[in-house]
Amino acid sequence: MSKTLSIVVPAYNEQSTIYRLLEKVANVEFAFDVSTEILVIDDASTDATEEKIKTFQKSYGDCQLVYLKQSVNKGKGAAIREGIAKASGDFIIVQDADLEYDPREYNDLLRPFMEEVADVVYGSRFQGNNPHRILFFWHSIGNKFLTSLSNAFTNLNLTDMETCYKMFRADLIKSIDLKENRFGFEPEVTAKIARIPGIRIYEVGISYYGRTYDEGKKINWKDGLKAIYCIIRYNLFR
């Protein structure tokens, strides 16, 4: 039976990449009987992000795209929550608008679902033989530290807790009460799914086309400190 994948795209000032990203999503060739809906949540962008999205809608009129714009900038986590609430698919994946992740790899994340062995699948940037852009040493150290700290509390053996590519069974993620507005979404959702009895979490290797700060990267050391806070908060203080 055909399934629907809901692709939640939080976007803030991504005028240089959003159109190409949506093209990539629209052109994915699925290995399974899967249809898609795209939910773009514009987090009150002040550049031409909205214009680029509307241009895409005109060019790809047959693509099922829902465009939602926040009245004020609330943060990535808030945008993701909005997308999850509005999604109508069987599975939900988070897709950044910055071209760091390759939508063609949806098939890799979908496979454990289609084989009916998974409830959640993480895409790990530290596994597999796919391309990985070489960038920041301290970012990689920080990522591994946060993943290890999270694992110590959740008793999971993830290799990339901070990955954008997280695919969920829709009914499961919709049942979780998420709170974080910014990048704290990653440790929060990991802590909360880890507590679900019988949860089946898988991880697959993905590629990573990272960008520099000059190219628009937004996460910084303050977000790393907030991630530590969220790991402690959502694991120790339930």
C-alpha cells in the first residue's frame, strides 16, 4: 500500500539555496511506493526566501507543497513543531534548506520503515562511504561530545545525535510534547523517543555537504551550550 512521506523544511533567510533544495526534493526518485508532501515553514525570513518559494510553486505546480510563514522569528525547533503538527503523511523527515543534506538519500532512511523494522531512523554523517565535506575540527569534536553525553543518559549508541536527518513514524512524533524553539530540538527529541517502551531506532550512513559561516551556517558555540543544557534537562528532569 502506498505511503506518504512528509518533508518538513524549516527555513530562515535561505534565499541562496531554498529553490535548489526544493528542486532536489521534488526530483527524488523513490525506490518504494511513496508519495510526498513538502511543508516549508518560513521562520519570518527578511530576505527573498518567500519569493524563491513562490517561484518554485509556480514552476512545479504539480508538487504538493504547503507554505507556512511565521509572523515572528521563533527558531528552528518552533518551525519544526509547526511542520510536524501540519504534516499528514505516514512518515516525517526534517530537511534543512541549506543543501548540506542530500534528499536522494531519503530512500536509505525509508528502507527500515518499509521493511517494518523501524519507528525512527537517524542519518549519520559519521558512517558510510558517502561524500563528507572536510570543515571544522572543533565542530566535529563538539558533535561527538554531545552525542556521547546524550548516549550516556539515553543508553543509546548513536553516532550522530545532532544530525538534521531524523525520520519518524508520524503517529509517534506527533504524540511527543516538544518544547524547544531553537537547535535544542535534537537532544530533546532524542531524549524523549529513547524513553518510549519498545522503540526501534535505526541509523544509516549519509553524505554531508557542510557549509562555512561565510556560506550561511548559523549554529554556534552558544547552541552547543544550550544542547548540553537540553541533554541534562530532558533526561534528568522529565
